[in-house]
Amino acid sequence: MNKRIIALIVLILMAGASVGTMLFLKGQKQKEDQKVQEEINDNVLFDFDPYSPTQIVFTKNGESYTCKLDGEKWVLESGEFPVDQTYCQLICTYCSNLTAVENYGEITDEKLKMYGLDSPDTVEITEPNGTHTINVGNESPTGEYYYATVDGKKNVYALELMRGSVLKLDRLLIKNKELLPYTLYDLKEVTTYKDGKVLCDLTFDESDSMWKLPADYSQVTLDQTEVTATFNNIVRLEAEEMMDEKLDDLSKYGFDDPVGEAVVKGLDGSERHLLVSTNENDPNYCYVLVDGEQVEMYYSSDLGFTQKTPYDYIVQNYNTESYYNISGFSFKFRGSDDKCTLDTDTMECTYNGKDVDLGPSEVYLALTNFYNSFTILKLTGMDTEAKPELKDPELSTELTLKEGGSIKIDLVKGEGTEYYVFRDGKYIGAYVDESMLTGRNAVSEFYTKFIKLAGI
């Protein structure tokens, strides 16, 4: 969140915490002379209901922005850009009980020039009882205060440095800082790119209220929870800092060689284009170019979605079939050519023609672990562009279903340690790693344990 917006929140909290102290001081001051009391009262610059304003005008040297309350939403009168709702309400809340720390006597032309109040930053807040106007000038030489005047009051006042700084005109503070103009329920499509090619494309199907990947990924299951969690985060993001507007030179922030790119589309047909680059000075943050113009800064981790692949959104444990739903299976792996019949209701099992007693818990557990090791596939990546042939599979199994039919799974050696996954003779677009086949907690280990315990 922007530092000056944080400052506004802190100031409002401080003001609330100090009410008791102010009441005590007021009671004490009543015992002092009337002149001192009047000076204290005069330092109370504003007192109005913070939720009553309907208009805020920010002005500086001819630059002016008028924000109006339209129903429950603040809008810019010119319509040039969306307005930061939080900032507008914080300004109203902050100014509603604004108090100066000191005054410098009556306003004169000399003082206005000396304190930079002849060309001030002006904030006008209009509510049913009238318009409240404050003019903020220069910072004091000691760096402790900002000088200010208020319409309807005769003196020049001093505001604490932080209190004055949040009233200085900053167009980028008024601007909406949300990364996306959508809620989770307004999203239609999120597409990410790498080197000009589509990295991941997720589309919301309104007919069944489900997110979907392209047809190439139809053999895997999309994790709807993962998609929703990711998108629920990105629609809530707000810039930590607003930077350049109307950027002409992409190389200034590294957008000529971005690390991430995304196009987010809404159900209303609108879209937002994002480019992400690394902040070389602080890798915890990154720069985002919104729609080719506005540069904003975010936490790098929050923009990680621009580098996600379909693999990051799928159910990575590929469940073939529960052994409660099968009547048997064949298993071919590195010289083994086994057949098993199984009835989980009667606990009867025959393996390679030999009856296996599933009564002992260690035998039953060994069979379960062995079966799961080759039917629950831990997918380690996806490659829908690969065109592997179903030839000389390293592992092949066929599950016979109780209700009829069968499911066949084959693992075919790919590049390096990858093994392509085929289901019923068709490549599913994903692969597993060799660690699934050999090594600790792998197919080979569970197979050996079962064969030994079953006495086969």
C-alpha cells in the first residue's frame, strides 16, 4: 500500500486515540485565561461528519481534479481515470477533525509569500453544511511542519509534517491503484505469454461455471480451487507505488525484455494488458506496465501468476482408478509380466495364479501401496507439443473394471528422466519423472515388498 495512504490511516488512528487526551486538556485549559483558550479553539480547523462529503476538489497551479460521490462510488468529474475509493474516504475522515499544532498570527501578503501560500496546494471538501477549504504551502525550514490557511479563518497555521504532506496534490494518489478493474466473478479469460507465445490460457465457461484449459489439456483435471485462489488474489492487488504515466521508453523499467506478460479479460468484453519486469534495486518488488502506459510497483510474489504454466493449475496426482472398482489388473515392468485378480468385497486375491492371503494387515497394506504406486501418477510436468510414440513402454498396466471395460496406462521413455504418460493408447500431454519408477517409495520398491510378503 502507498506510504502516504498508510500515513493517512495512521493519522486517523492517532486522532481517534487522542480524543480522551484532548478532552482532558480542554478541561484544564478552561481554568486558564480566555485568550489562550481561544487560540486553542482556533487551531481546530475542521469539524464535520467524515461520511457526509459529496465532493472533493484537489488544485495546484491550475491543475485541478474534482471527485464526486456518485451513489456510493467516487468518480472523477472529467472521467479521465478511475478514482482510488480508499484515498478519497481517508481524506474526508482525516480532514473531518483536523487540528493545527500552532498558528503564526493573522494572514498578510508577506506571510503568504514567505510560507508558499501564495501558490498553495488546495483541498476543498463539500458536505451538506458547506465547503471546507484548506491551503497547504511550504515545508518549514526545520522540516517539522507544513504551513496552511483555512477559508473562514484569519490565521496562518502549522500542520505536523506528515499531516501536511498527505494534503499535497498528487495525481497518482487520486488514481485507482487496483491492478485489475474486476472482481473474481467478472473474469472471463486470463492468458499469460512468454517470448510472444501463449504460456497458459484459462477461460471461464459460464454454462457450467467452471474454468477450463484448451482442448489439448482435456486428458488432465484442472484444479478449480487452485485457479480460484490464484485469481481471487490478483483481483485484490493494489500498487505499492504509482510511477510513470504514459511511458514512452520501455527500456527505462525493463519492459523491453519482460519477465511476465498477461492479458486479463472481463465478462463485459473489456481487457487489461500487463507487462512485468524485475526491479533490479530490490527483487522483492517488480514493475508492472498497465495497458502500455501506467507504470506501477508491486510485490514480485503477487505477480507470479504471469509465469505460471497449465501444470501449476492441474491436479498433479493423476488418479487412474481406485482398486475398489477393479476386478483385476495386468502389470508389465522391466521383465515382469504379471496378472492379478482381486475382489475387495471378499478379500480374495490371486497373483500370477497363486492365492494371496490378504488377511494379514502388512500384506493388504503392501498390495495397496503397490497398486497405488502405478495408478496414482505424480505428474511432474506437461508438454502438449510433444508427439511421443507408444513404443516399448517402460511400464504398462491394464485395469479391468468391475462394471466392464478397462483402463490401460503406459509410460514411455522421453528425454532425460521423463516418461510420457499414455492412457488407453493416447498421450495425455503430461509426464512423470523416473523417481516414480525406481528409488525410495517408487514402483520398484513397492513391487518388491509386495512380492516378498505375498510369498510369490
